[in-house]
Amino acid sequence: MQTPHYVKGHGLLTNKTVLITAAAGSGIGFAAAKKAAEEGCKHLIISDIHPQRIEEAVARIKQETPLQSVFGFSCDVTQQDQVDELIDYAIRTTGGVDVLINNAGLGGSTKLVEMTDQQWHKVIDVSLTGTMRMMRAILPHMSERQTGVIINNASVLGWRAQQEQSHYAAAKAGVMALTRCVAMEAAESNVRINAVSPSIAMHDFLKKSAPETLLKHLSEKEAFGRAAEVWEIANVMMFLASDYSSYMTGEVVSVSSQRA
């Protein structure tokens, strides 16, 4: 199947302020940032651990979309003080955050018997604990305002098995469970929390971090015979961030075309 045409914005996030982690570069995070701008958000804050990439991403969004209220902030989600500084900056700069997209994650390919504690902890700390830190920091703000939406980036590997992915799969399964449990706590404050679960979305970083033969094999397993475009994952994030999903919370939406 050919890649579908890029979907234009429909004003789904009009007057919303959106904060996205790991949003520099060419991956899902940047695609979500660009889509949020195209969907009419009022303010956009993008964070990443690469300051130069943040500057480039901010410039691209301003150039390629009508939105000019775009801010960048360097943040390592494994450091609580940096997470707190990011949340404080976003609130101080824009007056309040309506949507948080937790996109920061880290993978790798290692057999368990060859995996070091450091490799295990690094993936868990970024992908799972980093997501927890971001939610823990922003929920008091959203609860006080009695409104807000959080979208977490999980993976089909939270459900399915793949060799050499035990640390990443465990982290993403944890993101799913975290999403479900915290959604029940946040519901009393009218805050919704959901997750997307992509199978494979092709981007430059993934191409550098995984063997070409593996990526080709995984893509061919998809029902459409191709990997997703990053913006196809971002489209589902925009739906979850919008009022169209107002009755959804604690859900994990699979963004996948894999065969059973």
C-alpha cells in the first residue's frame, strides 16, 4: 500500500497550549509538535536533551506552520530538577499547559543474558520513570485548573514479544500500566490520560539505532507492507489530545497494522 497523503489540520487543538518531550529531530515527537501547530494550538513548548536540535525544531515549526508562539527548553527526563524546571517554564511562559505529550523514550537491542544493569536501568529510567516524573510534576497544575490531557507514547512491544527487546518491552508495558492507574487518580480532577502504542514508525534515529535488515523485516510484517510515517502516529495523538476523545481515559490505543 502506498503512503497516504499528509492530513491537513482541522483546528482540533484551537486555543490549547501543548508541551511535548523529545520533540527535536525527525521522530514522532517533532511530528506531533508540527501537527499540534497545524491543529491550531495557541502555544507550543518543545523539549529535548539536544539544545541545538531544539533551536532547529523551533525554527522549522515557525517556518512551516502559521504558529509563531513556539518555545524550546532543554530537559533530561531522568533528572527531576530539570523536569520541574521545564514544567515551571511552560506554565510561566504560557500561563498554563492544556496538553502534555510524553514522547521521551530510549531503546536498544540486547539479549537479556548479555545485558548489563546499566543498560537495563537507562532504558527504564528514560522510557518509564521519565514518563512518571513528567506526569507527577504536571498533574498538580492540571488538577488545580480542573482540566488537562496527557498522552504517553508506549509501544506494541508492551503487548508483544520480540527478541533482544526485554528492557524496552518492560518499560513500555510499564507505561501502559502507569497510564491506566494514574488515569483513575486524575479523573476526579477532570484530567484525561491515554497512551498510543505504535508498532513501527520510520525515522532517521530509528534507522541509525537498528539494523536495516531488521527494520525491513518488521516493516514487511505489517498488514500494509510498510512502516508507519511518524505523522500517522502523531495524528492519533492529536485525536487523543482533542475534545473528540473527551470520554476516553486510561486507554492504550494501538497504532499498528501488524498481522496477528
